[in-house]
Amino acid sequence: MFSDYSLAELGSIFVMQGFAGLILFSVFVLMALGLAIIFGQMGVINMAHGEFMILGAYVTYFTSQFFLNYLPGLFGIYFFIAMILAFIAAGALGMAVEWLMIRRLYKRPLDTLLATWGLSLILQQIYRSVFGPREVGVELPGWMMGSLPVTDSIEMQINGLFVMGLTICITIAVALLMYRSNWGIQVRAVVQNRIMAGAVGINTEKVDRYTFGLGCGIAGVAGSAFTMIGSTGPTSGQLYIVDTFLVVVFGGAQSLLGTIASAFTISQAQSTLEFFLSGSMAKVLTLLGVVIILMLRPQGLFVIKVRR
Amino acid sequence: MSSNNDNHDKFSGTRRRLLQGMAALPLLSTTSLFSGSAFAQAPATSAVNTTGLAVTDTEVTVGILHSVTGTMAISETGSVQAEKLAIEQINASGGVLGRKIKFIQEDGASDWPTFAEKAKKLLVNDKVAAIMGCWTSASRKAVLPVVEQYNGMLYYPTFYEGLEQSKNVIYTGQEATQQILAGLDWVQKEKGGKTFYLIGSDYIWPRTSMKIARKHIEGHLKDSSVVGEEYFPLGHTQFNSVINKIKLKKPDVIYAAVVGGSNVAFYKQLKAAGIDLSKQTLLTISVTEDEIDGIGGENIAGAYSCMKYFQSLDNPNNKEFVAAFKKMWGEKTVIGDVTQAAYLGPWLWKMTVEKAGSFDIDKIAEASAGIEFTKAPEGYVKIHPNHHLWSKTRVGQAQLDGQFKVVFETANLIEPDPFPKGYQ
């Protein structure tokens, strides 16, 4: 398929294709991070993850509307405020859900699966009843649209760069929080041995609530960022959930590093295959690869040894 | 005609059989036995309703069957709104055969077996005289055996892949050849399109449509070729790789049938990748005003869409329709192709009932061919004996404000051809 093109053309296509793969990688990390925290640290499978993301997207939509109508001069920077609000809204809802529902189900992991799936249906219908069944279009400030010409034939998507930057910031923040802060020590202590952690004076219930809230908050930020590349509607969250679980399970549930490695592997495989094959076929082969690797290594790519 | 629905048999068995037999004969031909027949003026219920439908001296009940919950609610809401508007207008103008239309609304919940179950409920328990409903092909395929078995009448609004025809269904949207061929002819002639890149979601409608498009491009358009054809799973949100491929192949025309959430992602990423739709010709068969609401006008401005109806159509019928629609459902609502087609359903049914002088399903199926609706927002439409509509095809260019500017319309009505020869 390449015989008709010059070397320069091919070169620039490969650069752009590599960039496309990196964007996909950032998107995967961003969507999986919140789920990985909740799943990894608490063992809760949050099927409503996509709905927390869409809450962030709706918050972004309303912030954009607010700025358009009342503060048009500051429209250029509304997105940063929207992301903070999305984090707060999704995090607060997450903590409320943890308090009302999840904490009663810690000893019944399969029931949490069912309960959070039910929660996702409830949230979808609430979005539909409150915000209407139609999709909404989130308007972006001018500087975030279009692409940056690097050379004559190579262009980088600005929103792609934005997602990459955001992913790096959030990943570093989470890593610092988990491995360098007092709170992170408490979380890891609870993961390793809940009873012992309680015995040495860690308020395990509080740790659980904040962990769940943090995971949901990050989902909210992800949803907010994805308004740049995807749709915002009551059921849009469903578009991301399968890929999200794929990344988390493939990476090995308890490891941040595993999530990142798995997002990288899957995104590169998918984006390369998509370029050479058709879209559906690429997806089939990617899934097939993941299934085979999980058969050989059921615990995922990376595992932390935990005393159960 | 094998549908012997004994379950509503309140009337004399012989008479029913006689009527069914009479209705069966002319179905094969286009001549109508009952048109202009004796009972044309608001007659007694016993005369216009011989099969036990829910018709009283003052009321007739129809069913509305769409998804108002689940993924498809996004699309089907507009159809429900249009059908309710049409019913309200018909009632305000005197109803059908002197009877007010009452509707029973059921929710298909974006789940195809639910559609079938609700259709059965409407036909068997509520004995509705007609069903306005379904949206996706999958829901129609689920409902079809039910309306055939219980002898109901379904008015189906969506443009679809064709390859279907039923006594019990009136298709008020376009079938694939009506929507596709004229648009491709136009894009080749006006835009000089010679190389096409086909891209769609991976299910029956885009695949069948692309098959027809490819046959037309390769067989009927001069020196034109397809340089790429791709399908993506429903819900796919990452199009950067295929956009790079499009950049490499530099097709004259991108021909798109991507649906749902993927649609939004596709156009946002095209825009982000620096593909300027005012320079790169893109023709789509899956974007109406409804979809632009989600995509955002600034992301799709410049693209062309091939439909039979656009909200911006400049004719008196449409102006009246748009004003009435906005009055009922709010200033901000938009009206897409399917919404308009859904609006036709109740009106076509009313006119057919009045022509047949009866609510009986067999007589309506029989009388449908040749029904003309001169007040249709899209202009004049007429029911073909194959139960699809004669309609014009139009090309609109998407504008920043989310509306389309009509840039082309076929001179004549296009004949519906659900089983196109040479395109399968």
C-alpha cells in the first residue's frame, strides 16, 4: 500500500500515527486511572465508572454555557475551571455513593458489581430525565481546536496534546499522593491488612470513602477532558467502560504501573492495527491478544503481593 | 394474508373471511377495490370497524412505540414529538372519520425484544388501529413478525437499508437507493469527486448502504473508484488512525455513515486533525440536525448531508410545520429528517382511513397505494404500491448554527426501490 508515496510523505504519516497512538494511550490512562484506584485499593468493581465520567462532561457543558452567557471574556480559560468543578462534583457524588451503598457491601464483592451496575442505570436515567435524552454539544474555546502544524505535512492535534499533558499531571499527582503522602501510606496500609491498619489507629472507613471519592473525581476530570474528543449524552459513559475495564484487568488490578503499561500496550496495538487493517478487525485482534495473554497470565501484567 | 387473528373475533366468522378474501385479491395489483366505495361519510362504528379494533363512536386508539429510555432515546425522542404533534393537529381539524385519535404510548427501551413485546401488547390488549413506531432496523425486524401475525399496521419513520416490504408496514423514510444514488451523482458532478473513502459503523444499515454506494461508484459513475472502505464497532471513539489513513490516501470524497456517539467523536477528531471540511468534501448519510446538536456546528460546518428533509427547507408547508413544532416542544428543539418522516405517519394513516372508509387493517393496507399528502413539510409525497414513499432527495451543507443550507434537490420524486436490481 505504500509504493505510491514518497519517503517524506511516509515519514510524516508514521510520525502522526505514532502521535495518534500516544493520544490513545493518554485517553486510556486517563479513563482507567480512577477505576484502577478504586478497584486496586478497595477491590470494588465500579460498573458506574462511565456515569461518573459523564457527570464530569455535563458539568463541563454547564460551565461552558455559564461562561458563554455571563463571562464571555473569560471563555478561553473556562475549561480549567470546568475540570476542577467536574472533579468536585464527581468526587462528592462518589463519596455519597460510598456512604450510602458501597460501604455496606465490602464483604460481598459480587453484590457490589450488581449494585454499581444498577447505579449506572439509575444515573443514566437521571441524566436523561434532568438533562434531556439528546446529546449536548460542548463548545470549546478557539485555542483548543484544530491542530498545530509542526512541518508542512505533520500536524499535531491540540486537544490531543492537551489530553496528554493532563494525563501526565494527574498521573504524577496520583503517584505522589499514593507513595509520598501520609494519606497514601494509610491507603496502602488498609489495602495490605485492613484489620491491622484499624488496630494501629487508621480510620479505615474514612480512608475508604476518600479513596472512592478520589477515583470518582478523576473519572469526572476524564469525562470533562473527553468532551473534546467524544459525545456528551446520558449513555455516553457506556462507550468508555469496556476499554476501561480492559486496561485495568490487563494491567493487573493492584498496580498503578500495571495500568500504565497495559494502557500503553493496548493503545499501541490497537492504533497500529487500525492503520493496517479495518477498524472492526483491529478491535477483534486486540481483544484476542488480551484474552490470550490473560489466559497465560490471569493476574494481569503486574501484581503486588498482598496478604489476604 | 395468512394472518387469521381469531383472538379478536367478535364478529361473524363468515363475514370476516369474506372481507379478508376480498382484500387479499387486489393486494397483488395496484387497483383499489375500496377507494371511493359506499361508506365515505362518518359512518357507524360497526361499519368502519369490522375486526374489533379499539374504535368507538367518538374515539380511535393508536399506539406510539419508541424508545424513551436507553441509548436510542437520543434519536427517538424527536419522532415521538412529531407523532404527538401530528395527532394533535389531526384532532384539532376534526379527527379521523369523525373520531378523535387517542394514543397509547409504550416504551421500547432501546431493547429489541421489548419492542416486540410492546407491539404485541398494543395489538392484542389495546387493539390499536395503527402503530407509529420503531427507529432502528433491529427494532423494526423484531416488530415485523408481530404486526404480520396479529395483522396490525406499522408506520416506520427511519431511512433504512431497504430489502424489505410488508403489507403491514408503511415506510415513511427513504430506502437506501433513494438516499444514496442521487447524492453520489451530485457529488461527482458538482464536486468532481472521483475517489471515495467509505467509512461507517459496523452493522446492517451502513454495510448495506456502502454496498449500494460502492456498486454505484464502480458501476455507474465515470472513472470513479473506492480507495478505502472501513467499518468501526458501534461506540468506537478513537478515529485518529483512520484519519491518518485518509490523509495518506487523499480521497476526493469522504463518504460517511457513522452513527451514535461515534459520530460525534469522528467529526470532533476530523476537526482536531486539521481536516478542513470546507476544502475536503465529506458527504454523509447519517447526520441530521439532531446529530449536529451533539456534534456541535463548529465541528461539522462545511460537510454535506444527503437526506430528504432539512429543517431549513423553504416552502410554506415546512414553515408552518416548524412553527407548530417549536410552539409545542420549545424554541430550541431541532427537526431532523426522521422527525419529519415520523410526522407523516399519522397523516398518511388518517388519509388512508378516509379513502378506505374503514379502520380495518386489510382495507388500509389495500388503500395505501396512491395516497398523496400535499401538506407534507418535505413537499409532496405519495405512497408507492410497495408501501414506501415517493420522495425527493436533497443535499444540504452543514452551517455553523447547526442548520443545513440546501444546495441541491432532485427535480423529480424518486421512485422507492427496496429490492434494487444490480445493487445486491
